[in-house]
Amino acid sequence: MSRHTKGVWVRRVILTASAALLLIVGGFAATVAILGGTVYSPAGYVRSYLDALARQDAAGALEYAPGIPVDDVSTALLTREGMPGLDSYDLVSDTARADGSHRVVFSWTSRGEEGTTTFDVLPAGTRLGLFPVWRFESSPIGWIELTVLHDDRFEVNDLDLATPAQNGAAAYLAFTPGTYALTHETRYLTAEPVTIVAEELTTATDPHLATLDVQAAPAFLVAVQEAVDASLDECATQEVLMPTGCPFGQSMANRVASTPEWSIVTYPEVAVTPGLRASEWQMPTTTGMAHLRVDVRSLFDGSVTLFDEDVPFRVGYLVTLAPDDSISLSPQYE
């Protein structure tokens, strides 16, 4: 190979290598630019958080809210089982501000509800000196303050929970955005469902407020009526004038000459209202009618007559509902 030919070959190699290098550098720069405008953009940062919510990836979502408080507040909803989940989410706008922050708005759907949430995103340095890093100005972990009346149990998004005490507000940390369906449906108790559509980023001083009012279900009234009837039937088996622990009885001025026979003519009609403590319910005082048959001997002349009469009575009950749904009654007389 002549010196001239060799020089031409070397120049071609250098030019080819330079072109290849320029393509690599250009491709890398283009890739950096694309990633910076999508994955590593403010909207991309928010989308990554929403992706974690949609997957119900609690650990992944919590990475976007370090340092959450845990004192006097429950984290039960910051779990896969307690997360609301997102069905869909779409970018509405990404607005840059003079200080370098961005206001990012996403619309979303969750459990059949729709919402729109605004996130303020701040710059937080770079990764590898190439990609911008972002953080939320306000934590996406919001607060729910829930009061459960007349019981301490409730369900949220199919997760069974209990408040520390009935009739008192309890605080729960919860991911935002999303929908939280609060219900109480047990064998004997029910509540009108309450839905929290968590659009706004809330704080301890301005939480989402909810009250779940637990009341007796029709099945509870039936079960209490059966328990009351059975208790009175048991009372009627006592062959004495004043059955022990029972709301009815009959005093006599004369002497009993036969075994007293009791029966129930009219059972009290049951109604149930909430008690003062969890698991306690009150059956207000109402009337019933028993019947007594017994021979009575006169202390004056020794004659025997049949006492065959209805005996009215009034009674109420404290009804205790155990965790296994068994029912116990404590009579309350007037």
C-alpha cells in the first residue's frame, strides 16, 4: 500500500469513527432529553406515584412520602389491603412556575368515583448529573378522621378494622388520591355506607371527616325477640308465685292450695336502641301479659277457689352482643 493510499484509508477510518461517535453522543443526548421530558419530568414523577397506587404497591407509594408521622394515628390504610387503588389516571396539565416548581394536575377514577388532584412538585437536584429529581411539596399521605357510632367495628375497602373506642374520633393515614368506602355489615348490625373521595391533600389539622352510624339490622330485632320470648318461656316453667329473675309474679293474701301454672299470653314487642358502650344495646321498657292458674285456700273459712287470671307486667332488657354474635339479656324492671 502506497503512502498516499494509506493516508486516505486512515482518514476514512477517523471520519467513520468520528461519525459513529457523533451518532452515539447524539443518541445519548436525545435519550437524556426524552427521559428528562417524560420519566424524569414533574408529570412523570407524579405518574410514577400514581402507578404505585394503581398496583396497590404500598411500599413503593410510601417512597414518595418519607417521614410520615405515626404517633396517635393509625397506618392500617397504608397497606395493600387498605389502599383504594386507581382504575385509571390521565394528565390534565403540567404548569411550570417561576421558582422552578411545577403544578401537575391528574384526573382519575377509583372504585367507580371520579376525581381530580393537584400536586405541587419541587426540584430536588439531579441523578447522575443528568436527570432532574423531584419531590412533592405536600405529602400525598392524607388524614381521615373517622367516628363509628354504637360499635367499634367497620370495613374500609374490604379491610376489617376497629376504632380504639366507639363514639370517639380516630385518625387514619391514607394515600391520596383514591376512594375509601366505609361500611359496617355484620350479622346483626348495619350502617349506611359512607364514601370518601380523597381528592385534596389533607393534613392533621384539616382531615377528611366521616361518621359511620351503626344501627340494629332487622335480623337483630328478630334474634332479640326470640331471646326475650325464650327467656319468658323459661320463667313460665317455674312453679312458684314469684318466678326468680323474671318480670312477672303474683302475691297472694291467702294460702296456695295447688302448684302455680304460668303461661305467656302476650310477649313484649321488641325494639332496640344503642347502649352506652360497644356491644351493649337497650330494649326500652314495654308491656307483656302472663297468665296464672292456681288454687287458693281462704285463711278465713278454708274454702278453695281457682285463681285464673291474666297478670300484666312491664320489662326492658340490656342486650349484650358478643363478638361471636351470641346474645345475652339482663332484665330491667320498673
